[in-house]
Amino acid sequence: MTKVTYNNRNAVFFNSLKKSVDRYFEQSGLKKTGNFRLYIKSVIFILTALALYATLLFVKLPLLAGVGASVLLGLVSAFIGFNVMHDANHSSYSSKKWVNNTLGLTLNALGGNSFIWKQKHNIIHHTYTNIDGIDDDIAKSPFIRMCSSQRWVAAHRVQHLYTPLLYAFSSVIWVLYQDFEKYYKRKICNTALTKMKTADHILFWSSKVLYILFYLVIPIMIVGWKLWLLYFICMHIGLGFTLSIVFQLAHVVEDTVFEFAEGDEKQLENEWAVHQVKTTSNFAANNKILSWFVGGLNYQIEHHLFPRISHVHYPAISRFVKEECQAFQLPYNSIPTMNAAIASHFRFIKSMGQKPSLL
């Protein structure tokens, strides 16, 4: 892996911003972790998911209703990921470590693995955002070209047309293939995976077995394999598409910056925090309903600058981020609506699908 470093010797932007944000919490007397607003919606989402799961197994529904309930279960699972798992695995859900560790396992309950996710997301993605060759979220793929440094193939001409289908099946690929690939290869993209302890191995395999038991074996025994397959696919369409769209709108849109790492060493001219601002975008920041469902991930700039602060505080601290960005003449990428952000994403994906011109 190329060693990438930032020019943090004079990190004046983040130092100034951090002082403003710390002052806000000191004066307000608030903790930086979650509060009752987060706890209430956590209960709502988890109980809703359990109710939908039980309904699909034990209530004879009309086919269309069963399909709708399956897609809804996928959506609610994504909301659990955005609101509960995401904060917990960033240690921002609670000031208590055991609470964060326990609720971080909601990812395992959804089929993923919290250990691998923390490596992939917290360490690699948050440190090397939008750096091709390191950030696994934009890893080279024969199917999607997400930045100009990646190799172009003819199929990319129509990637804006088939990308939604790939998004729809992304979560089932993640759960049943990508986790195992990273586990056996012991690396994420080009970065070595941190050595797993015995407990981590046990948790990886036990949670995967339980996922197969509760999402495959038991449903097939109760509703039959045909109905199970339909519901399972519909659930993952709801889950995968929702996860993909929300995360793609944060970094893979028209105004965000990409870097490319090659060779033995690369130093970026900016400090880490400036890089985060330039490679990230907010969307629909004034939409409180959307923000409630997506766990504040529409405030992605604030999240990347302060991942250890719970998302319930992002609207309040966003004004400090805006002010500091303006003071340091930095862009503050914020797309006003989700529809506009989706349009920007697919325009960008379409542009990346065009054959690069030869200079």
C-alpha cells in the first residue's frame, strides 16, 4: 500500500474549528454522545424490524403485501445501520464502552461484521477518504468507474443505467461474499487487516452462522424456499439500495474531490480536515424527517470531521463548520435536496462512464 500522509504541520483550520465546537458543548452542558432522541428511535427501529420479521414468518400475507413488508424490513434494517450501528461503532452512541460495543453488534445481526467494518470504515475510509487505491468505498471494479484515475472499460458507457441494479444487490454481496473475502485475504483493498483475536474469529463465525439460521434456514422451514427466496431478495433490495444511495451521496457527486495513491509514498498538500471537507458533501440538510431516518448522514461533512460526536448534534455544529469553511475560504459542499443529490451522483457516474480522451 502507498503510504499517504497529510500536511498537518500547520493544521490551523481544524484547530480553530475544534475550539468552536468544544466551546459549544462546554457552554451548552451537553455530552458529545447520543441522548434520549437517539435512544427512542433506536427502540422504534429495532422493534419495528422484529415485528416485520415475525409477521413475514407467522402471518399469511397476500403476495404483494409480503413483498412490501420484505422491502420495508430492508429499509428499517438500513435505518438501524444508519442510526444505531453507525454511531455505536464510532463510539459516539454512548459514553459507555460496553453500550457501544453491544449495539455495534447490530451490524452482525444484519449479516455484516463489526470488526471488519470498523477497519474498513472508521480507519481506512475516514482517514483516506476518496483516495483511489486505498479507500475501499471507491475500490477499483470492473463494473463501476467512480473516479478518473480508474481504468475505463467499454461497459462503463452505460454504468449509469445498470448501477442501480448493482446497488440493489450490494448488501447480499457484502454479507455473503465480501466479508469472507476480506476475512480470508486478511486485507481491505490494499491495506492489511488488523490481526483478529480468538474472540473476533469466534464472533465472526458465530454471527454468520446465526444469520444463515435466522435469515435462511428458519424462514425456509416455515414459509418454503420459493417464498423465502422472494422475500429475501426483496429485503436485500430495500437494504442494499438504501445503504448504497445514502453513502454514495456523501462522496461520489459532482463537487467532491478525488485523489490517487501510487508508488511508495504520497504526501497531500492539505491537512487531514481540509481533505475531508473537499472530498465530502452534505445533502438535504434542512430536511429534518430525512435526517431522522438516515441518522444524520446527510450531514456528512460534520460526521467526517467529528466522527466521535453523535449525529444528533450535527445540525447544531454545522453552523460552526460553515463559518470556519468560509473563514478559511474552503468549499462547503451541500446539495439542497436528496433528489438533487441523486441527480448529481448519477450525472457524475455517467460522466465517469465516458471514454477518457487521449491527450
